[in-house]
Amino acid sequence: MTIKPLQDRVVVKMAEAEETTQSGIILTGSAKEKPEFAEVIEVGPGTSDVKMEVKKGDKVLISKYSGTNVKLDGEEYIIVRMEDILAIVK
Amino acid sequence: MTIKPLQDRVVVKMAEAEETTQSGIILTGSAKEKPEFAEVIEVGPGTSDVKMEVKKGDKVLISKYSGTNVKLDGEEYIIVRMEDILAIVK
Amino acid sequence: MTIKPLQDRVVVKMAEAEETTQSGIILTGSAKEKPEFAEVIEVGPGTSDVKMEVKKGDKVLISKYSGTNVKLDGEEYIIVRMEDILAIVK
Amino acid sequence: MTIKPLQDRVVVKMAEAEETTQSGIILTGSAKEKPEFAEVIEVGPGTSDVKMEVKKGDKVLISKYSGTNVKLDGEEYIIVRMEDILAIVK
Amino acid sequence: MTIKPLQDRVVVKMAEAEETTQSGIILTGSAKEKPEFAEVIEVGPGTSDVKMEVKKGDKVLISKYSGTNVKLDGEEYIIVRMEDILAIVK
Amino acid sequence: MTIKPLQDRVVVKMAEAEETTQSGIILTGSAKEKPEFAEVIEVGPGTSDVKMEVKKGDKVLISKYSGTNVKLDGEEYIIVRMEDILAIVK
Amino acid sequence: MTIKPLQDRVVVKMAEAEETTQSGIILTGSAKEKPEFAEVIEVGPGTSDVKMEVKKGDKVLISKYSGTNVKLDGEEYIIVRMEDILAIVK
């Protein structure tokens, strides 16, 4: 069973806290909006205004509190918009 | 008797809770906006800005609290905009 | 005496409650915005942004609380925008 | 002395209550926004976005509370935008 | 010393109350937004969106409370946008 | 050391009060938004939407409270947008 | 490990207070929004609306309180939008 996101949406899976530490990304404790570390699972087709700049498997930083949670076959995912993805981390 | 949605609107029918469980979609209990599982009944023509990316029979996730309820020949439907449909689930 | 709506406006006449029941449309009692059943009387020319998708005589669902009431030759009409018409019911 | 409205503006003169009754237009007493009956006096050139759909002498319905009052040579007029004119009444 | 307004701005000089009366323009005392009578002093170049429809010497009606006051060589002027000029009075 | 403003930004230096008086510009004490007198120091490249209409050395009127203060090599400057510059004074 | 910013985003590293003083930039204490001094680390591809006007290594002034903090391999960075960068300082 799969999810195919529409328009400029992207399905991501949040990275585990442990995984985050191993990869060297540690989110700072400042008052500013903190991003979250995630992996791209599925990418929508984009729109005439928004070009998709991520692909399956990319590790990304997404804006906290963005998107919609959904549980599929026991796994939790978040559906975000391209706009909510700040950067790809390699 | 049929409903023909206009512009970028889509008529959907909410999936039963049982059906939702069978298909493996379980909505999480987090504080974030939760989507709802539905089936596409009729699709509008789209607009110059919005391309329709769903077709009759698609199983979709829609934003909760979106759209307008209507009862037609004893069945309840919701008229949503393309914008409110997050993803197709297969 | 006639009304010729301008831009993307449409003149509609609300359907009687009896007529609504006969046609099988029953609006649900949920907390969501409920549509109303109406008949299209006159259609404006549209604009460069909005294409008119209804014609005289169409039975339509319109967003509740949309439009402007006017009484013409003893009959009550509502002037709505194309945007306010959700669907054509056949 | 004349007023030449600019952009998509239109100068109208409110119709007398008597005249309104004769023409058969009676505005309803509902809670919705009520239009007013007026005659078009002068029409602006329009803009790249807005096409003028009325001409001098047209009897029109305008949104209540729209526009700006001005008294010219002892006569009162209202300067409205094309947007504020709902329909032409013939 | 001169002021050259930028973009779609226009420099106007408010007309004296006496002059206003002579020209036959008397602003009404209604609750609606009242315009003010002014003379165009300098006209900006316009923008890709806004075409300038007034020229030096035009007598115009401007929206009250619009624009920015400035005193130049002892004279008071108002810098308004093309948008704030309702009509030319001849 | 120099500042190169980006997009449609302009670096200006506020004129001294004395200089303002000499040039004949005196800002009025009305309740309306008062502009400030400044000299253009550096001009950004503009954007596809905004054409730059000022050049180095121009004396300009800017909207009060617009822009961002910065001190460079002991001098205070304000970085404003083209939008915030009302007029060139010659 | 690297961060590749998306759309019109830019990864910057805040300059040390000491470095700021050496470069001659001192932010003023006024009530207006104060910028911050930073170095550009990575630049996104831009969008159809926004052209990127900075490159790696540029010293820039960014709007205070803009962007999102992230710590990568022990270093703190801020991800801002092109819009948030006021000027390049040379």
C-alpha cells in the first residue's frame, strides 16, 4: 500500500532522534522556529508555480509544526508541502 | 440523480471507519491536523490555475474540516476543493 | 423586466423546501457550512479569470450566506458569484 | 461641469425611492447585504484587469455602503468601482 | 525647487474651500468616506501595473486621509498614489 | 568599506535638520504620515517587478518609520525599499 | 556533511561580535528593526520569482529574527530566504 502525494506535496518520515545525532544534526535550543530532520518517501508532481526539488531517499530539514500526520501500515508519515522543506542534508 | 462539481471541486464520500482499518490507514492522535479517508465520486473540470489530479474511484486523504456536506438520494457526500485533497492511497 | 448580472455573477432563485425534498437533496445537519439548492435565472459574461460553468435553468448548490438578495417584480432572487456555486445537480 | 471617473470607477446617481417602486425593484429586508438602485452617469476607462460592462444611462444595482459621495452643481452622486455594480436592470 | 514623484505617485495641492465652492463641488455630509478637491502639481512615471490618467493642472477628487503631507518652499502639498485619485473634474 | 543593497533596496543617509531647512523642505505637523528627507548612497539592482527610479546623490523623501538602521564606519544609514521612497527633490 | 538549501533559501553563519566590530559595522540602538551581520555558506537555486543575488563567502546583513536555526557538525547556522538578506558588505 502506497501514498501518492498531490500537487506540491511530499510524504516524509521523521528521523529517529538517535539517527539525528549520528548524522551530526543537532537542533539548537533557541527561541526561533526549529526544523525537524526527515527522509523523503514520496514526491508529488509539483504545480505550475512550484518545482519539486527533492527526490525519494533525500534527508531533509522541514519546518516544525508543518504538515499533516498519517499512519499507513503501522508507520507514521507526515505530508508536507515543498514550501515546508528547508534544505537537503547530505 | 447526480452532482456535477464546478471549477476545481471534487465530490467525495467519507470511508467507513471499518473500511479505513481494513485498508491499513489509521489516523494518528497527535495535535496536528488529521486527514480523513474518502473515495472520489465526481471530479470538476479544474481551472486555469488548478489541474485535477484525481479521478472517480480514487481513495484519497482529505484535510479534516474541509468542504461542504450534502445529502443526495439518502447518501452523504462532501464537496471539497482539489486543494483539500492531500494524497491518493493505493 | 430583467436583471443582467455583471462580471462573474449569477442570478439564482432559491428552490422551495418541498421542491428540494422531491429532488432528493436533503441538506445535512452537521456543523459544517451547509449549501442551498437554487435555480439559475441569469448568467454574467465571466471575466478573464473566471469561466462561467452554469447556464439558465441549471439546478445548483450554492454556499449558504453567499450573495445579495433582491426582489424583482415580486419575486426574490440572489445574486451570487460563480465562486459561490458548488455543483450542478441533475 | 462634469466628473470624469478614473481607472475602473463609475459615477452613479441614486434612484429615488418612488422610481425604484415603479420599476418593480423592491429590496428585501433580510439580514444579507442589500443592493441599491442607481443610474450610471459617467464611466471610467477601465484597467488592464477590469473591463467596463456598463454605459451611461444604464440602471444598475450597486452594493450598499460602497463608493464615495460627492455633490456636483447641487446634485449628489456616488463614485463606485466596477466591482461594486452587481447587475444591470432593464 | 521641485518634487518629482516616483512610481505611480502624484503631487497635489489641496484646493481652498472658497475655490471648491466656486467650482460647484460641495462634499456631502454623509457617513461615507468624503473626497477632497485638489489640483495636480506633478505626476510620477507610473508602473507596469498602473497607468497615469492625470496630468499637471487637472482638478481632481482624492480619497480623504490618503497620501503624505509635505511643505515645499512654504507651500503644502500631498503626495498620493494614482489609486487615491477618484475622478477629474472639469 | 561599502554596502551593496540587494533586490529593490536603497541605502540612504538621513539629511541633517539644518540641511532640510536650507533646502526649503519643512515637514508639516499634521496627523498624516510625515516623510523624511534623505540622500541616496547606494541603489540595488531592482527586481522583475520593481524598477529603480533613483540614483546615487539624489535627494529624496522617504516614508517615516520605513527601513532598517545600520552604522557603517561610524556613519548611520537606513536601508529602505524603492517602495518607501516617495519623491526626488531637486 | 553539507546542507543544500532549497528554493530561494540561503544558509548563513552569524558573524562573531568581535568580527563585527573589526569590520566597522556597528548596529544602531534605535527602535527600528536591527539587521545582523553574517557570512553566506550555501545558496539555493532560486525560484521563477526570486533571483539569488549572493554567493558563498559574501558578508551580508540579514533581518533580525528571520530564518531557522540549525546545528550541523557542531556549528550553528541560520537558514534564511533571499528576501531576508538586506545587503552585501564589502
